[in-house]
Amino acid sequence: MGRKQRDSRKEFFETVEVRPRAILIGVQTRGQERPEVEEHLDEMAQLATTDGMDVVGRVIQGRARPDPATFLGSGKVEEVMVLAEEQKADWLLFDDELTPGQQRNLEKQAKVKVMDRTGLILDIFAMRARTREARTQVELAQHEYMLPRLTGLWTHFTRQKGGTRTRGGEGESQLEIDRRIVKARIAALKRELGRIGRQAETRLRGHDGFFRVALVGYTNAGKSSLLNALTRAGVIAEDKLFATLDATTRRWSLATGRDALLTDTVGFIRKLPHQLVASFRSTLAEAAEADLLLHVVDLSHPAWAEHMAETRSVLTEIGAGDRPEIVVFNKVDRPEAQTRLEQAQEDEPGCVPVSAASGEGLKDLRAVVEAQVAGPPREGVVHLAAQDRGRLSEIYRRVRVVKVEDDPDGGLQVTVHGPPGELVALGVAVSPLDEAPEAFQAAAYREHLPDSDIPGSSAP
């Protein structure tokens, strides 16, 4: 081999990224089935890949409950140590959140770095955050997670260059960060998020004249793809977990001549770290303040029902559990989804099957939203506090006012009659589509939508 060829090989291997090697670990506790634990580890493997790791093995132990000292039993810890040495593993990734003591004990015994599911998700969020708000939210979540784990934790937050890591130096220099400094940083980040939140509230007030629709759902369900298909937004839509962290809003022209605002929100995931839910509350407010939620579900995924339950749990936690919801079963062009569609439609009356990729069902989806905005008129009561009496003229512009009565507290009770979408926008509770009259369903509105308005339509 000539010197020039040897030099080129040396240059090649010096520039190839060496990806960390990881072993996935889960515990099958009492009441769990093995396939459920396997499916959870499959998702962990996706998370690890998203975070730039190669998965080289997985271990599952059946236990009534995790060991309080090492999460796994002593014999299984030894087995993991042997496997880690054989596979030259850099990381042990646990599917559940470890206590600070469990993490320290495992790292001491296994001589391998340990990260739990929460730490892994935080690491991914740190890589994906782009805007000032998202970076601040992720950093706050990292610090709150780190506070009880100061010793030895900073290594995985500084494993990759860039991102939003707050560090006073690489690796071991961070071990000197004490609790007082971290608490001070948490306080500063909360103040910064407070300022950002007030700016967001001002921005949201600018949306008051629009009917607001939020895309919510499990990560990688296809929300960004659906936003692109309905509005030609051109946002990033990758087949990856957490491809989108920042809320993206686009104007959506409806056939009634009225525009709605369609917002793509951050995806949810099972065991979503509570630090992230708290930190991202201002971003998730887009869902809590929406007039209508489009709950996007990847029907081709075997755990689609669990994904729906997890999404609804988080929505309830952020105060959006009472929002009108339309379930949108996405990716129905895939064979796996076709086999589940009939049962899924029975389980979720009023759902809309679509494929954001092929355009299938998008016309029906628009028709259902049209029905929510401009369906059969209903009657309701708008409660105005004393300081909000000035909104009465806006109410007269948007709906028919039946009567106005004084409240004992100096406010007004305004009985109104108008389209469901207008009532929702004014704060009147309107039942979701599956509880509405038959005339309120998509079929009554589909004929008003020209095919050329629907991306993916076969019309010229």
C-alpha cells in the first residue's frame, strides 16, 4: 500500500464519527406482559438512535418491583456487566426513571455510564431545540432533573457538542457545580420563561379573531406532515421522534370563506418527563387555548391505542382535556393500519381516517372542521366579567344576540345563537362532533369543497 493511500485511509478513519454503543434495559413488573416491555424497549431504541447511539443489546428482568438500590437484582447487574464488556458498550439505558442513588450505584458497579429514559429524552430535546423559548425550556428541565443528581450527571449532557447545554467546562469540571449555583440558574431560567410567556400571551391575543385548531398527538404520528398537506406550510417533517419542538402556526383557508389558524405542537411520548411538561407549558398553551384539537394518531403503529391514552393524559395535565377533539387516524394507506381501521372506527366514533402522504381523507377532514366552524346554529351563554363589557360589540358582530342580562357581580350574561365555531371562539362550551346531530357531520359539507383545494387530490 502506497503512502498516499495510507494517508487517505488515515484521514477517512479520523473523520468517521464514532457512535456511542448502548445496551437497553427494562424491568417487567407484576401485571405487565412481555410484549409490552419489548415494545417499550423498541421505542427506547428509537430514542437512542435519535440521540446518535447504536443499540448493541437489550436486557429484560422480571421482578415484582425494581430493586431500590440498583433497579435490577444483583445477579442481573453482573450479567449486564459481562454483556457491556463483551459489546464494548458505552452506555446502559434504562426504560424507567432511576433515582439518583440507583444511578450512582449502577455506574459504580458496572463501570459504564448510565442514563434513564428521562435523561435520554432531555438530551434529545437539547439537540433539537432551536428557538430561544425552546432552548430556555429545555435548559430549565435539564437543571431541575440534574439538581438531585449533581455528582456525575453532567457527562451525558456534554457528550455532544452544540445544543443548549449550560456548562462551565467539559465533563469533570462540571462535577464542581454545587446546589446553590444550580438553584440560582433555575431561578434565572424561570424568570426568562416568564418574560417569554408574557410575549407569547401577547402573540396569542392577536389570534383572537380566528378559529384556532391545534394538531396534537404522540411523537412521529405525522402532525407536521398533516400541517404541510393542509396548508402547504413546508415545515420539517421527518420520520424521527421529536422532529418538531416549536409550535408552528399557519393560516388555513376554509371553504366558508373564513380562515382558521392551524398549529403544529410538540409531540408527546409515554413517560414524558414531568420537568418537560412543566417547562413547555407555555408552548403547550397553544393546545390548551385552541378552539378545536385534531388528535393525530398513527394507526399503523401496534400501540396506537396506548399512544392515544398517553396523549389524552398529557392534555388533561396541561388543562386541555376539555377541548373539543376530532380523532384523525393517520397513515391509513399502510397495510398495518388497514387491518385496524374497522375496530378503530368503532372505538372512536366520529374519527376521520386520512393519509397525509397520499392525500386520502383530507377532504373529509376539512369538511368535518368546516362543520365544527359553521355547522347548524346553536344557542349558548357568554359570561362577561365587569371589565370585559367592551367585548359586547364584538359578540354582536359575530353571532345573533338573543338577550343580555346583568350579573350580580357587575358583569353580563349574553345569550347568543350562532355557528358552533363562533360559539367556541367566544368561550361557549360546544359538544364534540360525535355527540352532535347527524347534519353536523362531514357528509353535509363535503360537497361544498372543490377537489382542487385538497392537496393530494386527483383533480387537475
